Amino acid sequence: MGKDEAGILAQLKKLRAELLDSKVDEFRGPIVKTTGDGFLVEFPSAVCAVQNAVDVQYELVQRNMDIPEDRRAKMAFCGVIYETLTY
């Protein structure tokens, strides 16, 4: 998290309230678990998951334009695809 962990955690909480929760709802992906600075979200399809990630990253770029590089919010997205196959 870096030098100012309390400040970064406050920034993440604000970001979640203002952006992440609404984007997750928009793409029908309930938040399964949070871990301080991490989120586990389940989406109904890979397309919804990718579109959510693209939209959030785009919004972060817009929000970060006027913020110094060392104070910008950044997020990494990791995808895990799991399907249940029935025969």
C-alpha cells in the first residue's frame, strides 16, 4: 500500500462508495469478500467481468488526471474463470 496506508485505505473506501459498488451492481456482480484493499467479485459472465474492469479503469484514469503520480489510486484486476460442466 505504501507510505500512507491510512490515507490510501481512506481513499479506497471513498472509491468503493463512489465508483466500485455502483459498477459492480451495474454488471450484476455481487461482492463476495473484501480484504482491506482487495475485493472478490462474482460476475454472471466473463464479458460482464471484463467490461466492469474496463469501465473502472477508465474512470480511474479520469479521476487521476489532476492528482500527483504518487497519490493516484491504481487497481489491478485478476480474473478467474470457473465453470460447472454438467453432462
